[in-house]
Amino acid sequence: MRHFVSVNQLTTEEIYAILRKAESYQKQKVMLNQQLFAANLFFEPSTRTKMSFNVAQKKLGLEILDFHSESSSVLKGESLYDTARTFEAIGSDLLVIRHPSDHWLDELDNRLSIPVINAGAGKEEHPTQCMLDLLTIYQEFGCIEGLKIAIAGDIKHSRVARSNALALQKLGATVFLTAAPGFEDDELELPYISIDEAVEICDVTMLLRIQHERHLHKAETSDYLELYGLTEEREKRMKEQAIIMHPAPINRGVEIDTDLVECRRSRIFKQMENGVYVRMAIMMHVLNEWGIINENNIEKRYSLIANR
Ligand code: CP
């Protein structure tokens, strides 16, 4: 049985099945017909991921065991493993975990009898963000294969960059990286181009913030936008149908001009909206794979109004 650690563990067919399921949840309500508990163990700050898991869990009818590491027994020295085992012992059926360590799952693997979903692992992987990005691109273009996609920003410290670079390549996109000196990641064997070239040739420009919390020294950002970011002048040189993405949080005026955050090309808030349905689909996929639910035996209710 697999924990949901990386999009790379999925076949192309499994990725598209989850995206189709997420799309179906945008049109059709689904509600589990058994009592199940999900625990959200966040050891790093989060707004979007934690709250969209919360909304996704409420939409599915999952009971949420909320957890705040700063007021938990972690402060008394309890390990991640013992925290996870505690939630398993008290009846959680699913764990959603974000942790600053790159390899926190190694501490849990093969030692838990409930599934774990990776909600962010250090600078290694952020697979649920990746899946919502794939859904946003797929909905925009109707395909991923053949697209040219630039990932621009602090590649070296970004788990989103790593997850997306691997998954987009797997699905047949051509991926370019663009980064300021020192923000490149040699482990990703992809071509680096300038932001000026990226905006002219790419269908998607995916911006990343500078991950100050993972730097030893705070980076200087006064001329970052002009040199490496998406300015209004660069936006004007993008292809007619090209879109702007960003996993957020955004540092307005650093990696992107503030007036572009909600411009016609921006899908930034669409990404957040898609995050709810993708996370519903991922939880259903994992619960089904672990035999905790039988997807053929759940209540589905058609909605006459938009499912918001
Ligand atoms: N994109 C993302 O992971 O945002 P949060 O850190 O707010 O969850």
C-alpha cells in the first residue's frame, strides 16, 4: 500500500484519473456514507494547503482532527513518528502531513497502518500542489503533452519546482527553468533560459517566490523584479493564449508585478480553487487504494447549482 508521497509514483493513467475525478467533484457532490477521521499535521505554516484540505474534508463528510504543533506535545519532545502513531491509535483513518524535513516520510514508512498524504516535504516534494497545477493547465489547454512550460524563481529551494518539473516532463511537456544566479538546482536536468526568453516561447509561466525561510542569508530583492521577475513589459511579450501561474503565497512586486496577480492571464486564484477538488480526489484515491472505502459504494448527489 502506498502513501501519497510524489506524483512520480503515479502512472500517467492514474494522474489523469485523479484529474478527471477532481473535475467530476466540481460538478457533482460526493459524500462518504461512513464515519471517517482525517488528521492534518502541519509542522510548517500554511494557508492554502491546510485550509483547502479542510474544505475538501468537509465536502467529503470526513471528521477533521485539527492539530496545532505549537500547542501540541511536540513541544515536550514528541517525535513525528510518535505523533503520527498517536493519531492512528485514537482512530484517525488518514494523515495529511507537512513538515520541514525533506525526507520525513522515511521515519513513518512501513510503520503505520493508515495512509499518509504529503502536504509538503521540505524542499523535496509538494505533490498535491503539483496535481492542482496539472488540473489548471489541463483545463486551460485540454492537454499537457506538447506544451512549453517555464518554472521561474528560487528553483533550488522549491518543492513545487521539483514536483512540477518531474510530473510535467512525465506528461510530455517541455519544461524550462529560469533562475537568478544561485537559485539554480543542479539536480534537475533541465535547460535554463532567461525570463525574457521564457515569456516569449512558453504557454505557461509558473512563478515561484524566494523561499527566504530556507536560505542561510536573506536574499537581496530590490532589483529582483526588473532582472528576474514578471514585469508588465514582459507580460506584454507573452504568447496570446499564454497563462501565468504561481503556487502562492505571492511576494507582490518581487517575483511578479502586483498588477499582474489578477490580470487576464493569471490563473493564480483558479489554482487555489482547483486545490479543493484535487485534494478531494486524492483523498478518495488513497482511501480507496487502502481499502478504507469502496468508491463504488459511496453516496453521490447531483447538484443543480454550481458546486460552490
Ligand atoms: N501553495 C502553498 O503550499 O501554500 P501554503 O503554504 O499557504 O499552503
